[in-house]
Amino acid sequence: MPLLELTDVEARYGQIKALHGVSLSVDEGEAVSILGANGAGKTTTLRAISGTVRKSGKVLFDGKPIGGRSPEAIARLGIAHVPEGREIYGELTVWENLLIGACFSRDRAGSKRECERVLELFPRIASRRGQQAGTLSGGEQQMLALGRALVARPRLLLLDEPSLGLAPTVVSAFYDIVTSLNAEGLTVLIVEQNASVALDATRNTYVLEVGRVVLGGPSAELRQHERVRSSYLGY
């Protein structure tokens, strides 16, 4: 049974329909990517999972329907969403941002231990724990956003355009961390415009165009697909 399964999911913003019957699945412990151009529905798909957009169709997490739950209830189930643009709190310190990731925990001492554990994964920001988050570089802010999501020990991590605006070396370092987390058992669903990076980092990939899944399968096979090569890899 997949950890996450979407069946015929539709979503809209007012009168504008953004998803037209999206179906996909992610097995537990798997890393999956979603490719597509701007406006294809990639971000909306993640929002449909995390409960931040109106939708219809079926969304199952661990075999149970979650389509009608609030974003807070979905987060408590173990789904962490790192949105495009990071959405860190720039006026707060690195440490305070991490504590926000533990907002659903009633164990204050345990929450602080989780924050310390996460900082061990990110030595680059660990030395800046008392620094205002808004003064960090783009790559450091992305690592902080990821770290904040990990504090809650999620079962499923949703990443929306994590490479956006980052230098190639920073992207490589970031994905090294994500790949390591996935190897340890964390399930990951990644939305990316950087197709080459996404295909390298995941086992399976879906391609969205105008709110519909048009391709899906093993990432290594899709890398050789003529449509993917011409539209997303540039050769």
C-alpha cells in the first residue's frame, strides 16, 4: 500500500481549475519528483496534499482519507510541507525558526532536543543559531526551512522548488542532505523545475502539463524519454 495516494484530484482557485484529475502514488521510503513548466499544477498538487487549496477527488495518507482535514491536522499526521520561497520568519533567529517547527509538540524539552538534532545535520546554520534568519544567504535559508520541517520528524516531506534561485554548488549540497534523509527512510515528494537534479535524486517521476499527469515512471527511464529530453533537459 502506498504511503500517499492521489486519485482524480481536482483543485481550483476561484473559477480557475488548476488540477484536472491528478493521480499519483508514493511508496513509503520512496523519493518521487514532479516535473512541469510554470503553471503545470506542481505547486497546487502539493497544496492539495497539505490541505491549503480547495480540492475534490481522493487523497489517502497511510491508507486513510485526509482530503477533508485542515492543514494543521494534516501536519500532525506527519506530513511536512516546505513551500516555494521558504517562508521563514526573517526577524526571528535561526533557533526560534526551528522551534516553530515543533509547535505541535507538548514536550518542550523534547522539542529542544529535536532542534539540536536537526542543527547537527546543518553545520552551516548551526553556528548561526542566534542570528536573524533574514540575514542568512539563500542557501542557508533553504536549509533552515528544511530543518524546521524535520524538527517534527515527519513521515512524508513535501519540497516545493527547493533549488530555485540557488547556486549549483548549494543545490548539490542541499540534495545531498535530502538523499541522505531518504536513504534513512524518510519519504520525499519533490516539485522541481530543475529536471536533471530531480531525476537524479528520485526513483520515480511524474510529469504534469496543464494540470494533468502526462507521463510517469522510473526516473532513469524518463530521463531517456524524448518528450522529457526535449522539454525539460534541453537535448
